[in-house]
Amino acid sequence: MYPGIPFPEINPVLFQWGWFAVRWYSLAYIFGILGAWWLARQMSKKSNSTFTVLKIDDFLIWATIGVILGGRLGYCLFYNLRYYSEFPAQIFAVWQGGMSFHGGLLGVMVASVLFSWKRQISLLTMGDILVCVAPVGLCLGRLANFINGELFGRVTHAVPWAMIFPDGGPEPRHPSQLYEAGVEGVLLFLILNVLWWFVPAIRNRRGTTTGLFFILYGVGRFFLEYTREPDAHLGLVWQEFSMGQILCIPMILIGLFFILFSKKNLIFHQET
């Protein structure tokens, strides 16, 4: 039985000048997108693909819109549909929080399909690069969740690093944001990038890296959800499964599709 350690006092606001405030959460989005953009440019130079550096620069704004719109709408639809259907104006109150990874992923997927079709680029090549850089933003986003003291874990006395979060009551909880930063961010980044950069057979079979991202993230997030406190207004939505776990199931199936059919011409604008 471990009593838990106090949550470190970290101000979610880095600095504030009048009404203007710079928050760690905002910086996580900014540096996550910029870091992913820089790395994608390096990967494009390495692969010499149709997803060129200039096209990556053009795609940056598409990806940003996809992440923000998809993340917000995904949260409203998947996690609090009843509330936002009654108060639709609150959908635009993004400063109050509420973003969904699965929604942001869908937003980027839609942006990628449209951009691929418009610019005549292999969707598989785009996907393989984008999934390798996505963990940068995922890691920073989870660290920002930790700084905000939100999305904390379930009550536990079994681990010495359990924390007492300001909004989580007096009981110690899993710092599940840090677990997710490590698995969804660092570990996933290392696996995908080692395979892409150092295993030509994986890199050249377009779509395989994309499939691995969906499978590895889906499986990792599914099991990490057992340490994460379900949303208070939602709880466990079916049997003992959370909404996050249910949304991971189609991710895993999509990943299997990409791997099984990555060498077949089922996705338009595939390179030869």
C-alpha cells in the first residue's frame, strides 16, 4: 500500500500578459505540429518520393485544420454528444478543453485523402511518413495533459509513483498521462522510425508502416485505458470497456487492412 506522492505544482499558463495567455497545452500543439513537419521533410528527402518537401509544406495547413477540427468534433460526438446537441454554441469554446485523439486522427485522414487526390500523391507514401512523425505531437500532448492535471488515471495503491491529483480527490492515482506519453509517444516513435529508416523492406512496402501505427497505437491505448479514469460524464460505455477502448478496435482493424493490402493497388495514386 503506497500513500501516493503530491502532484507537482506546475502552472498550466507559462506566462500571461493581460488577457493574453500562453498555455503549455497550446505550445504542445504548436511544437508538436512544427516538430512533425520538420521530421517529415527529412523523411521526404530520404525517400525521394512524390510527397516532396514543398508538398509537405503545403500539407502543413491541411494537417493543422484536420487535427483541430477533427479533434474537437470527435470529442463532441464521441464523448459528450448529449451536452453539445443541447448547447451547440459550446462546440466552438475550445478554450474550455475537450479534444479527441481519434477525432483528430480522422480529421488528418480526411485531409490526407483530399490532399493526395488533389496533388496526385501516393496516399500510402503520405501515410507512412505521417504516422512516423505523429508520435511527436502525441507525446507533447500527453505531457501537457499531465501539466494540466487532467485525464488522470484510476485510483491505485499498488505503485510507488501513484499521484494525488488536485482534481482527483484524496486517493492516489496512476499518472496515466505519463504512461501514454511513453507508449503513444516515445515507444511508438522509436519503433516506427527505426523500421522506416533502417529496414528498407518495410519502407519500400508502402502502407506497412501506416498499418503498424494503427495496430500498435490501438493495442497500446486499449490496455493503457485500464489505468485511465473514464470520463466522469461517460463512464464505461459497454461492459467493462471505455469509449477510448471501443474506438481503438476499428483502428486495429484498419491497421490490419493496410498491412494485408499494402502491396495491392487498392488505394489510389500508389507509386511504383
